[in-house]
Amino acid sequence: SKIFFGQKEYYDIKPFRFPIYKDLVAGEIEGIEDLARKQAKNTYALLKIAKNVAERKEIPIQEALDALSDVNENQELLYDYVDELAEIQTQGQSVSEQKILTVSLFMRYRAELKEKSKWIQLTDWELEDTREMPSRLLDEIYEFVEWERNGWPTEDEEPEASEGN
């Protein structure tokens, strides 16, 4: 990556460090887009059910979406679509699952860990490694991913970077 980014600056999230690019590399983008596509597919499936409910009950689609999300008031309606809704539920990812998948991807591409006196890249990082991470560490790394993806905080809020060797 020196070819593309020159001298690296690093952001430390102990015990790891991550090169700062203020951007995502192509492989990271591809992985994040893949996660987003899976989530969008489930959203479209839910909208399709809501459209069907809206047409059947002659109500606006938003009202149908609200009805589908209110389990206590609309059990009969939910029962009519139980198979489709169950499929969406099993294929969907919770916010925490998305966070774990995103951080795992990022760890493989960027994370470095100091072994003896040398920083090594963690290209063999696995999903299970991320699942064993303390939640505070997971949140810090995810926040860094978001900064690299969507822009860093303003200078007043900007965290300190370290120079890489």
C-alpha cells in the first residue's frame, strides 16, 4: 500500500494500530458493499410484503409497514405472511452482526499487531477473532472504519495519529 498512500500515519486502538488513508481501499469497499446489498435485499423483500398488504387492505404502504412491525396489534396480519417474514428475519443481519462483519473485514485489510519489536499485519484474522473482542474495542474500531469511510471529525474533535515505522 506504500505505492498508493506513501508514508503512513497510524491510528492506535490498543493493542492494534491501523494505517490512516482517509478513504477505503477497493477490497474494503467491495466487502462493505456486499454487506449493504444483503441488507437491501431484505429491505426490498419487506417492502414487497408491505405493498401487498397495502393493496389488500387499501391503505398507504407506510401504514402497512407500521402494521407489519406492530406484533401485538396485528398478529392476524403477521400470520398471513409468517413464512416470508421468517425468511427475511433469518437472512437479515442485526446491527451487531453488521458491525462484527465490518470490523472483521477491516482487521484483515488494515490491522497491525506488535509481535516482539515488529508490527505484523493480521491478514488471517477471522470472524471468530472479532466475536471474542471486548465490545468497547469493537466499537472503537468500528468508529474508525466510519471515519475512514465517511470523513474524519473536525480538527477540534480529531483524534491523534502516530507516525509509522
